Amino acid sequence: MDDLGSVTRTLLSIARIGIDDRELARRICQACVDGLDIDGASISLLTASSSRQTLWATDTTAELLEDLQFSLNEGACMEAATTGRAIFVADLHHSMQVAQWPVFADAVAARTTVGALFALPLQWGAVNIGVLDLYRVVPGPLSTSEQRDALAAADTAALMLLGQRTEPFGNPDGLDASSQDGWLDDATSRHAVVHQATGMVLVQLGVSASDALARMRGHAFAHQRLLLDVARDVVDLRLVFTEDKDDR
């Protein structure tokens, strides 16, 4: 135990407490804020898919970073989700890393005071669960020990979140998992409206779900809006997509 970082020790201390998905995500994010030199954290699940959801964000900036990356389909979080590699960006304003996410980098600079961003994939073996996003206002890298602690904490968090749908962590009373709400239930996601809107757009255009989502993302980018807001307009019939791209 002496080799474990403070964040990992904190997570292990709550691993056997019977709490729901969002409370677990809140405690994971708060442990990171308390134990690392960062200002905020968030957890997204099924990050690279249209079923993606933000399970928890510690503050409005962390939540905005999640929404921007999902809307633009680029950023450290999206790269961590698709590659399975931890992404450490010590300076969002002067790093060559951000050259591959130009639109996201511009949006962050315009809408936040974030200076550093660290994205750690939540995976266990071949199972890719989501991403743990950490941000800091002041640019600068995590120390070697903090990086090691953050990576170990991400592995621990992944196992704990998996346990929310398979005993022992998420089912302390021996309940049938099918009777429990959890992070795989799209209806509980704040991004469920995106899934609904995707279905509506694919019917309107006669395209695949991935193409429908891409079309909504393109509209959001062109009009400098969040994907979530565009999806709400589609569901409320304020926005209809047509083949000639003259969306109305």
C-alpha cells in the first residue's frame, strides 16, 4: 500500500461502499481534485460513440470541456477514447499536441481559462469504458509521481465502474442487475437527447447513425453551438435536416 498514490488509496477506501453510479463518479472526480495538482475533473462513458454520456463533472468548466469535445469530435478526451492512450497536455496554448485539435483548442481559449488538460482512458483489458478528464487553469505538467498516481487511479476507477454493473461493488444487496438503473441505461443520460436526435436525423436523410451524428456535428460547428443544443432543437422540431443541407 505504501507504493500507492493518495488518489488510488482514496479510491480503494470507497471501493466496497454500496453507492450508485453517479455518486461513485463524483467521489472518483473529487479524489482526483483533492489528491492531484488540478482544478477540475469529469468522467465520460462510452466516449467515442453516439451513446456517450458525461457521468459526472466537478464544475461548469469541466462540463463545458466535455461538451466541446463531444460536439467537435476532437480533443484530448476523444483521442484517449479512440487510441486507449493517456494524453497529457501541459500547455494548451503553446503545445504542438493541440495542432491536431485546432477547432477545440480555439474554443477552449475563447470560452475557458484552462491551461492544461490530461485525459486518461478508463479501460480494463479489452473493455473500453470511457475517459477520466482532468484540467488545470495554470499550464504545467503533472509531476512524475502525480502521473503515476493518476494512471493507477484511472485503472482503479475503471474496475470500480465495471463493478457497478457486475458484483461486488454495484450490487451490495444482491439485487438483480436488470432491476437497477446504471450508466448503461441511456434513458438516464443527459445526452439521451443526442441519441434520439440521431435517430430522427437518420430517418430525415436516409443515412446511417454515424452519418446522422456527423451531420449534426457539422451543423453545430457551422453555427458555433454545442451538439447537445442542436440535438434538442431536432427533438423539439425546431430544426429539420434536408438532403440539400439547407437545414431549417
